[in-house]
Amino acid sequence: LVSVTNVKILEAIIMESLTNAAKHSKAQGIHMKINIGKKHLRYYFKDDGIGCLHVSENLGISGMRDRIKNAGGTIAIDGSDGFLIVCHLPIINDEDYREEEDFANSYC
């Protein structure tokens, strides 16, 4: 099970990835994949756009990097062949997740 925090981080990363592709890449296609393992979540994003050899860390990319880092994860970005983003996030353990779920259910 994935925590609410992981889902919110992933949502922000996906939105930023798509926004950057729409604004900058001139891509015709995008490939996204999310793998959920026992301990980590992996987000893969690749577009077939123009890419860029020197990726500038504007607010969007630095925001993605900060979110991932603050959650204890890693992010890799490459613009040499289209644009590629790969993120790894740790998944909250089951006990912590149940506490979040119980807290959320107590207010529903």
C-alpha cells in the first residue's frame, strides 16, 4: 500500500513532468510508468521531444528534486535524448500506513 504522502508527491511530480513536456519539449509522445515494490516506488517519465543538453534547474525541476529528497528518495534527470526523469521513493511501512488510514477514517 502506498501512503497518502507518496501519492501527493507522485501527483506533483507527474503534473510537473507533463507541464514541462507541454511547454518545452515539442514531444509527440510520452511514456510514463510507475512501479510499486515492497519498499520503493519508481516513477519513470520519458518524452521524445527535443531534450536539452544543459538542464536548468528552474522552480519546477528544483521543486521536484526537493520533494523527492525530503521524502528520502532520489531523482535522476537527463535531457540528452528527449527528456527523462526517474524517481525512487521509499514506501511507508504498513504500520505507519494503518495509522494514517485510521486517522483519515475517524473523520469520515
